[in-house]
Amino acid sequence: MIVRKYISVRSLLAFAGHHIWWLVTYMTLVAVCYKTFDWHWISIPWLPVSLIGTAVAFYVGFKNNQAYDRIWEARKIWGGIVNSSRSWGNLVDSYIQNSQLTPDEIKHIKKRLIYRHIAWLYTFREQLLIPTAWEHISLGKIHRKFARQRIDRQGVGQFKDYLNQEQTSKYFAEIQKWEAAPNQATYITHLQSQLLASLEKNETLNIFRQIEMQKILTEFNDHQGKAERIKKFPLPRQYANLSFVFNCIFIFLLPLGIVGEFAKIGESGVWLMIPFGVIVGWIYVVMELIGDYSENPFEGFATDIPMLSICRTIEIDLLKMLGETNLPQPIQPVNEVLM
């Protein structure tokens, strides 16, 4: 997530500046053919080109609206995870009681429930970052390299430590099953549910409190399912791909439609067409790119949901509820980007 109020020119050029060069090349080629070689036959009427440009603008606008809905829905899902996680921490802290257990044993149970949930957060985040076939897999290698550098600077990637707390106990077999599970986040929620059932059986939880805590686990499953729906179901390709095709058609016709109009200005009019054509074409390219990168909010790019920061915020809150003092630091923006 970009956290600065305004996007700098440098960031904008890094995002879409490389498209300027081929636009300049193409516009210049058309101008040279028209002016130098007297290929006036390449000029076409401006009216149909303008109609195509208007239609493409509406189409790209529709696609971008749908892409924004997807990224905003993803942010609401993670906002729900924050709220449900805090509720989980409060219930764990207040509901886990048993007069027959020592305070250390009670604290150990609370610690297991909280640590497992923190492990669920980071596990779920890692699952959402696994690239799909319709995401920017090739370009993503570059972006993910910088994303990984930002993450490494924060000292993150320790979520397994929360599960490793149990490796010295009889639950080591559960950790081995977790590592082999096809959906590790779901398996952690399953372990939580089993633990609640065992706590109710030994009267550490009464049935009503168990039901309340099971409802929170159900909320986590709902949040996970909603996020996986966005991750595993792309923006329909007939909208995403055709928008790109229509943009290409318009940009191809753009200089052919305006070169004759600019030639009417005078001797230098044809050359004046180059910067204006580049500006118009680049605007359409940027609109297409914005929608293209917004439709998949879990790729780990600078424009995506700051899942790492959200996970760390929840982690700090839950550890504070446990009474721990050695708390991790909040995730800080790196180069104006919050991961």
C-alpha cells in the first residue's frame, strides 16, 4: 500500500514510464512517414478514432471500477480479521478458567490458543501470496524481489516460531500434519477447534463459552473463504483481456487519426503531433495498468493490501493481551510503501 499523499513523478515513471519510449517511437514513425515520405494515405478521419477512444474510455472505466471493488472488498475482509482476532484474544483471556489447574497451566493454554492464531495469520497471508496463472507471474518476480527486500528489513518471516513452541510437547505430531496439510491455514483452525473441544471436556471451558469461541473460529473461516474467493476467481477475462485489446487498437489508430489534423496547422504541425499523441496514448496505457494491477489485491505489490502490516498489528495486540513485554515492532513503510 502506497502511504504517501501524492505519488511522485519518479514512482509514476517507474510504474509506467517505460511505455513512453515505444509510444514516442511509434508516433515519430507515423510523423516521418507522413511528412518525409509524403505517405498522406496513412491518414484516416479523426471522427471514427474519437468514437473508438470514447468507447474504450468507458470500457476501461468499467473494468477499473470492478477492479477497485475487488481490492476494497479484500481490505474489508482483512479489517474483519482484525476485529475478529481482537475478539478472539479477549475471549481467550477471560474464558479460559479452571480451579483445578495452576496459573502456569492456564497461561500455557492461553498461550497455545493465541500463538496458534498468530501462526494462522501469517500462514494465511503466505497462502494468498502464492501466484496464480492470471496474475503477473513474470513481472512479479521483479516486484516480489523488492517486496522481499522490504520484508527482510522488517525482520519478518517468523510465524513458524509460534507453532514450534509446541514441538517440545506431545503436539509435535500435529505440527507434522500441519506441514503436510494442503491448506495449512484451515488445518490450524481445525486444531483450534479440537483444542476448544478438549478444554470443554476437562471443564476448563463450559459449553456456552465453547460455543462463543467456536463462533469466532467460524468467522475466521468465513474471512478466509471470502479472501480465497477473490484470490482464486479472477476478474472475468472477457473484461480484463478485451480492455487491453481495445486499448491497443485505439493507440494504433490514434496517430493515424490526428496526423492529418495537426498537418493543417502548418509546416511544424506534423511534428507537434508526436508529443500530443504520446500524452494521450500514455494516459490510456496508465488507465489500463491501474485496473490491471488492482484486480488482484493479493500479489504482494506496492498497490496491494498491506497484509504484513495488518498481521503484525494483530500480533502485537494479542501478545499484549497475554501480558508479554517483548513485543515486535510495527511494520514501517519502506520507500513510501507499507507491505
